Amino acid sequence: MSTWLRNVRLEIGETTYEDGSIQTKTDLFHIQVANEGVIQTIIPATENVPNTDAMDMEGKLALPAFKEMHNHLDKTYLSLGWRACRPVKNFPRDWLLKQLS
């Protein structure tokens, strides 16, 4: 058994302008989700889906779960123990500040 989420807005790309600003491109889709929460199908909203077991999302933007999923390759996959960062005394602070301004 599954549920269709109709008219879900998803990001499909972006446009970068000469001034450095970025505009996100979106479009509407229908998403079929299994009872376990796994996405089974994504189709353009121009296609028809059954009205049974369907929920109209009214163009709302689907976002990721915002879970903290990062890892450190030098520790996680190499089986190294955790070590705190060591301060660097010779970092080019002036260069960095110039790049940020």
C-alpha cells in the first residue's frame, strides 16, 4: 500500500546571475510514498494519479529531513580515534580577511 502526495514543489535546479545572486528553480510533482516512508515514484504534476490514498500538498516545498548526517573521513572510515583540532599559529589571517571583504 502507498500514498500519493500530489502537487509537491521540488527543486529542479538553479540560475546564477552575473551579480552572484542565485535563484532556485522549482516545479510541481506527484510523489508516491510507501507505508514505510520510502519514495517509490516521482512524476510531473501534469500526469494523473489516483485520487484514492492521495493528499494534495497545494504546492508546498518538500525539504530534506535536516538530519545531521556528516562524517569525518579521517576518523570514521579509517578507524582512527577521535582527536581534537589543534590551533594553527601560522594561518594567513590577513589573506583570509581580504578574501572575505
